[in-house]
Amino acid sequence: MYFPKVIFIVLFCFAVMLFSPAEAGFSFRCHVNGAGLLSAPRAEDDFYLYVNYDWMRAHPLQRGVDEVSPFSLADDGMASEAIDNETLNIINGYFDDIKAVYARRIMASDMFSEGAKSAAIQKLDALTLRIGLPGEGHNAPDAAKKTGAYYDYLKNEVLLNPALLVSPFFNPATNSDDRETNLGSIGVILAHEISHSFDVHGGNYDPSGNMVKWYTEDDDNASMERLAVIADFMSKYSLDDDENVNGCKKAYESFADMRALDCLTRIVMRGSPSEEESREGLRRLFVSYAWTSRQMVSDRFISEHREALHALDNVRVNAALSSNDMFYYVYDVKIGDGMYVRKRERPRVW
Ligand SMILES: [Zn+2]
């Protein structure tokens, strides 16, 4: 099994936790020559670090996580009532675009039975977005209060922290001429959470959040086959110098990351009138994804994170990109490049 069997799992995702106690200092583990990457023309070894190198170098010591977590920003007065209509319209538009792409992918995929396809579409139709903070009656553990978004299986609802609706996660002012940068951040976050509604765990809950299993045995098996490939894929990443990622632990959440990125690349390509604009839009999408996933962590955090369901953000970003054919296209990634994975070894998410 790749995830614990509990009544519900609250999956808290994409937190930008700039966490590094002063006594631990800068201990982010990198296995590449950062100076070399700065002059690299493309993402040869580590896209995450390539994008974030300057920022990481400039922040050798970080404040505690409470000072910078999205939820503490929200607690400081960024309330959902303060969100203007323009922002709401744009975010709801992203939400609908993502659901529409997922619906098409589900219908075209051979991994769902016919019954599961129609159940998944019904769930997507009923899925709601709520911008706010977890309150009474929400299925969020305390830990989730430090995160940006989660999918609630029992409500079929994505809860999004209003503090994520500010730059660099989202900028309504640039939406008309740089939508892709928004999509690479808030878009990926939404798409990740939405994908949980129809994944192997979401398959246990109906559109109203009742525990009614709609995955058949064949649907379970098709998901497990893909998760096994992802587990193997993830286990090739190293956590630090002497230990690789626990791929089985990370497979479920990594599946959501890969589906989210796949979904957003399709939205960008559909909205681009020419190949050149498509390539440029995808480039901005990928850079935004890495930039807003930046993370500074302590040795203790790395150690405590080994058994977590999410990989560290540098692994999440690099793994999702290496699984995505469009990344190879945009950066001309070739055999011999650090992030190159043979096509037949890239996980299939549909
Ligand atoms: Zn998740």
C-alpha cells in the first residue's frame, strides 16, 4: 500500500515553508555545482536549483516557519472577504479550466472503467472551491493550518488559503499578458488538489463526500500499476548523500503533482496561438512552478520529513518536470542531461 488507510486523509500540499532554525543554518542538500548551473543554458541537472539558486544563496538563515507560512499571513488580516471580484473571477476561471481538462483526460484514458469515468465526471461537476481558513467542522489537522490548500474528501471541496492569492503565487494584474506564471503557481496548486477527487483514494467517496466506493477492482489495479511505476521513479531521487527517497511513501502525492503539471501544460498549449508562444508560455509555467516551490529546510526538517507523504519540494519539482514530455520539448533535454529519463520510463498519469 502506498498510503495509510484511515477514514480520511487530509493532504496538505504545496506549502512554502521557509523553515530553517538559526542553529541549523543553511543545510539544503544539493548535489550539483550551483555556480555552473547559473551559466547553464538549460536545465541540465537540477531545474529547481537552477531557478532558485540566487534566492537560496541570499537566504542562508531563515526565520521560523510561523512567520512566513501562508496561514499565518492569513491570520494577520488577509481575510477571504478582502478578495476582490476580479481575483475571484480569475481563480474560478482557472478552477473551471482545470476541471474541464481533467474531464477530457479521464474520458480519453484507458485507466478508468466506463462506470468510473461517469462517476469521476459527476464528482468534478459537484466539486467546489472555497477560499478561506479551516474552521470548526473542517477536517484539517493542526499541521494543515500551516499549508496553503487541501482537498477535503468528506466535502468534495478544495479549500484554498486566501494568503495564496498574492504575488508570487498569484497576480491578477498580469493575468492578461502573463497568465502562465499564475498557472505555474496557483494553477498547479489547484490542479494538484482537484486531482485527489478522482484518484484511488477519492474513488472511495461520492460527489457529496459520502463513503461510497466507485472505483472497481480494475480501476484500483490500474491506479496501483501507475503508482508502482511512480514509486520506482521517485526512489531514484536522493534525500541526502546517503539515503534515497522512499518512493512508496511519496508515490500517491507525486502522482497528483505529475497530473497537475500535465494538466497545466495542456491549458497553456491550448491557449497559445503559435508554437513559439506555446514554448514561451510553457517556459514561464515551469519557471513559476519551481520559483514558488522554493524551500529552505533544516537538517531536522529533512530527517522528520522522511516518512511524510510529500517529497521535499526540490524533489517534487524535478520529478514532476522529468516526467513531463513538454519539459523535454521546451528545454531540449537530451540523453546525458541530468534530468533526462527515457520516455518509456516516464510515469504515465493517464
Ligand atoms: Zn496532495
